[in-house]
Amino acid sequence: MEAVVRKVQQRVRKAQEEMDQWDDLNTRLLSYFSNAGTVISRLQALGEDKNYGPLRGVPNIREELMGNQMEVLELIFVNAREVLEKFNDIVKALNKALRDNKQMVRGGSALTAKQMQLQVGILPTIAECLDGFQTLCEMHQAE
């Protein structure tokens, strides 16, 4: 029983690391969206001749500036896509940890219902851990 609890705790710690990475990625993704919004608003300003003043005389200035901003926007979208793929990897890792915990508790070690509800000190029961893990996986999947 103690070995099962230690193994569940180990997987919960690993899940916490995944959630910390999720938070970091979420911050990065929000930054990408903010940057994309800035570039898009800049594109609108670059599209108007009145914003060039004396630079109108520079050949192809408008096209070059617009082209540079489009490249920046494309790079932002590529980076955002990579972050979304990492989110998917985290969801897969959380689901695998949940599946492994369930299999270990219900299959490999075959704990009884009473053992699943056993609470030692202030720690949650194994059943509560599994339920919480399930909720955690569902939340990250939905995001």
C-alpha cells in the first residue's frame, strides 16, 4: 500500500511540473497574441500613404516595410503553433499519468474499495487523488 501511495505521489509531482510548464507556455502564447495584434495594427498604418511623409520618395519603402512586418507575423504564428503543439504534448502526458495511476491502483496492485478510501493524516485518499487527477486532465484537455 505504501509503495502505491509513493508511486502516485511521484506521478502527481510530475504532473505538477507539467502544469508549471503549461503556465509558462500560456504566458508565452498570450505574448505572441499581443505581438501579433501589434503587428496587425502596424500593417494597417503602413497601408496608408499619409503615414510616410517625406519617406514617400524612398523607392519601394511601403512594400518593404509591409513585407518585413508580414515576415514577423508569420514567425509569430509559427512560434504560436509550436506552443500549441507543446500544450498537446502536456495533455498527452497528463492523460498517460492518469491512465498509469488508474491501472496501477485498480489493476496491478488491486486495492480494495476500503484501501482506496483510506486516509492517512491530512493527505487525500487515493480515490480523491485519482478524481482530482481526472479533473485536472479534463481541464487541460478542454483548454
